[in-house]
Amino acid sequence: MGGSYNAEALKAQAVAAYSYILYENAAGRTPSLPSRTPTQATRDAVAAVLGQALYYGGSVAFTPYHASSAGYTNPSSEVWS
């Protein structure tokens, strides 16, 4: 997400990304995440939610995300089994 998005959307993305990293690390994997130089708005959003993660059933939730879908997505059951 670019820094032009709403601050709350940037915060939500930061929490989802952090949760995804934690989930992958707990499974012994290091996710490959593309990055670019963050805008000040992105830095501010990350700072506001630093350390916050999503949990489900007492464990870090699996929170994959994608940049674009061209308006269509498949059910998660078809992608993740």
C-alpha cells in the first residue's frame, strides 16, 4: 500500500503484515516480502500499531494479503485447502 491510503487502512495493513511475518516465523519460515522506501504516512501508521498482531484461537492468525485482484478473488478454501 502506498502512503496515500487512509491512515487507518495503513495501520490495518501494518498489523496484517506483522501478523503474517510472525505466523511464518513460528512455522520456521522466513517470508519473502518486497519492500520499498516507506512514506512518512506509512512510518507513522506502523509506529502507531507497533507490536500489535492478530490472533485466532490463542495463536497468531494466518493473514496473507495481496496487492490487487482485478476485482475478483477465489474462495480461501480453493487457495489454502
